[in-house]
Amino acid sequence: MGEARRIVVKVGSSSLTTAAGGLDADRVDALVDVLAKTRSGGEREIVLVSSGAIAAGLAPLGLRRRPRDLARQQAAASVGQGLLVARYTASFARYGVRVGQVLLTSDDMSRRAHHRNASRTLDKLLAMGALPVVNENDTVATDEIRFGDNDRLAALVAHLVRADLLVLLSDVDGVYDGAPSRPGTSRIAEVRGPEDLAHVEIGSAGKAGVGTGGMVTKVEAARIAAAAGIQVVLTSAVHAAEALGGGDTGTYFHPTGRRSADRLLWLQHASTPQGSLTLDDGAVRAVVEGRKSLLPAGIAGVEGDFSAGDPVELRDREGRAVARGLVNFDAKEIPLLVGRSTRELARELGPGYEREVVHRDDLVVLHP
């Protein structure tokens, strides 16, 4: 960990704010002190994924707790995001570090053009010596306001910038084999694979009422990043310096896989399926076991209203999602293709129909 050159650090709302909801300047400054010292000398690069916009906007708007309705959450985020970035800008300025704000939505991570633009922006900010501060663009979120309390977003950003290390900071100093407050429980120092946590009771969001995630989303984010070949440390904000220095703190997740293509990672973990295709048994075997493209002949049914290029689920006859992919046709075209060969379709409808419905390069198997 101590040799990691490019690092993504994610910090939760509870580590930046007071219980009443306002930003805690001392906590922000303490985190900035650690990050600025970590990157001093120019040998290490930091991307900060920071929650806290909604929490920071609560007190200024007279809200005692995080609201449940979307409109007030977005209003709080609108007020709080400016306060959050202003605080980071002022705090990092003490070290002569320029901050660049990058606001992302799940749509930005699931559409390839947006995804590439985000990658280029982050790379250029780092190349120019700036420190990117990434957050969910809460003010324009339409489905769920959160990305899993930014934990899942942090894992995807770590892959996006080809990070060597992801550090997830919260108010708990690691994963425990039970409730941390319960006598006799102990911190799990290392996780080498899912089996190490198979019998562990993972807690949900904390009591402060300003965050949305909890240990469940952090462990899931750690698994996503580890599966992409990235080291992960999960610890508390007060132990940030030890984590970034390679010290024995928190829970360390060993990389469990290799880096995959960007589009496959976001397709599996960030995309929202716009519909589904039901496959016959032969097509399920070809896609799941043979890692083949999905051809029209293997489709048994279609649901949803999607356009060419949208992500869709591929399901077996029992309705289980077995894969996810980018479809090459609009939903209204699919019924014309069902059960037919590409050669037949080309002869009847034209050469544009002599192609896969989902190409294997744009497909990820969910349950091998």
C-alpha cells in the first residue's frame, strides 16, 4: 500500500459533518492535512471522492435530519455542494494545492461517451497537478439520489483512473466479525475473498442520520475494486494517515481479479437496464458458458422500451438475469428478429440486420 502511486480516497458524510448537519471545518482540515502531505513531492496522486453535499446543506436550510423526499434532498445538495467545495478549496490552498470539482451521475458512468470524457478530465486534472474532488451530482439525480453513499462510485472511479489503491474512510475503523460495540468482537485485518466474510454480520447506515451507506455499501465497493485488481483499505477517517502510509489499520482487501475493460465494469456495476431479452436454453449456454454473442435466433421474448446502445438484461426462461449487455437494436425492432437467422434477416430486411443483437465485447456474464 505504501508504494501505491495513484490513490482514490473516499470519505463519508459522517466523517466531515457535525451531527446537526453542518460541515465540521476541523474534520475537513484534518483530512486535507493528511492528503496534502501524502501527495507532497509529486510522486503520489490523489483523487478524493467526497460525500457531504446533502449533509452540509441541512443546517443552512433549517433541516434537522436528512430528508426522505427527493426534492428536499436535491435542494440540500444544491446548497451544500458549494459549501463543501469552498471548504476544500480553502483548506487545500494552505498547501498551494488547486482543487477541481467533478460531479458525476450514474448516467455518466453508464454511457460510454460520458465515461470516456470523465476519464479524460480526471487524467488531465492529475497531469496538471490539481486534486480532483468527485461527488455524485445529487441535484440532477432522477432515480435514487445516491450511488450507494458514493462507495460504489468510488470503486468505479478507482478503476476509471487506473488507481493502485482505494481507501474507504468512514466512522468505523474496519470490518468486524460482529457489531463493533458488542463485547468479544474483533476487527478483520484481511479479506482474501468472499469466503472470508461469508459468516460476518454486516451493519447498515449509522445513527447520525447524515449518510446513506453503511458497512454494506463499503464492503460491496471493496469487492468491486478488488475484483478489478485494485488494493482496498477500509478504515476510519482518523486513521487515514496510517492507511495511506501502508500501516496496519482497518481491513485490507486483497485484489481478487485483473483489470477488465472499463465498459464491462460499468456495465456490470453502474448501468441501469432499460429492458430485458429472454433467451432460449441454447442461447443461455452460448452466452454464459461459451462467452458468445447473442444472435436473433436465440431470443424468445423482449420486455421494456429501449433504444439501440442501451443496457439490457439477458434472462433465462425462468426469468433469472444471466448477463447484461448493450443492445444493437431498438425494442420495437426485436419482435421482427426473434428466432430468426441473421442470413434470413439480411435477405428480407437488408444487410444492416446481419449482426448480433448483443456483441460479446459489450456483454458481461452475471452468473457464470
